[in-house]
Amino acid sequence: MADKRIIAVVGATGAQGGGLVRAILQDPSGGFAVRALTRNPKSDRAAELARLGAEVVEANLDHPESLKRAFQGAHGAYCVTNFWEHFSPAKEMAQAANMAKAATEGGVTHVIWSRLEDTRRWVPLDDDRMPTLMTEYKVPHFDAKGEANHLFADHGAPTTFLLTSFYWIT
């Protein structure tokens, strides 16, 4: 692992992050090792990733210092949030800011931010074709992720913005 560049994957035990972890692990000649970030490194899913060869590290999107430690020494980071866990656009924004800041402070060379479209660009809040939810969103889980894009640039994190309107689970 020492001769391979480390990719830190947020949400490693979830659908998106788990798929990426497995893809990296299944490509031994790819030049990358994977650091699987999870809140619960003792979970069955985390144990399975460790068994497959991932470095499993505890990190929490609500605790910036845990993210900074987890990103330390990583070449790249895959960042994703889980709106369905908390249903809070404000929490999405805070977690994205935590990841962006931690990636910059942790010296990550490149970040991939798994984002969604901010639907308000096409359906303004005063457009009654769609209801306005939570006073400022048309589609909260899309809009908050789209709104968070600037946070990565604001923190100086070199970022690829991956638009994941939907993805296949394998």
C-alpha cells in the first residue's frame, strides 16, 4: 500500500462509496489504495471492506477533526453526503463545508464531490409549477447539494463535480 496513492472514500459502507471502494480494490494494477471512511468501523460492512483489503478509518461528517485526520496523507478524496439520514439541507451544507475544509487542511491533491443539480436554477422559488419546500427549496436533497458546490472552491480544494442524478447499485 505504501507505493500506491491513497483515495479516501466518504460513505464507504453506503451505495456510492461502497461501489467505489470495491472498484479500487478490484483493480490491483491501478496504482491506488483505498481508505474507507465510516462512522462505525466495527460494522459488518466495514469489516467486509477491511477483509477485502481496504484501510478502514473512523470519520464523521459532523466532526471536522475526524475528517482531517482521515484525509491526512490521501492523494484523493471522494466526498458524498446522505440527505436521507437527516432530511436537512442545512446539515448537507455543513457537512460539505466540513469535507471541503478538511480535504484542504489534510493536503488532499484532488476531491471528487458527488453532487446533484440545484433545481432552483430552472424552477425559481416564485414559480408555482412546483411547491416550495422548507421556504427555500424546490427539491431539498438536490438543491442543497448543488448549493454546496461553491464550498469546495471557497476552501481551495481542487475539485471535480460529479453529477450523480442517479446511479446503479451493484
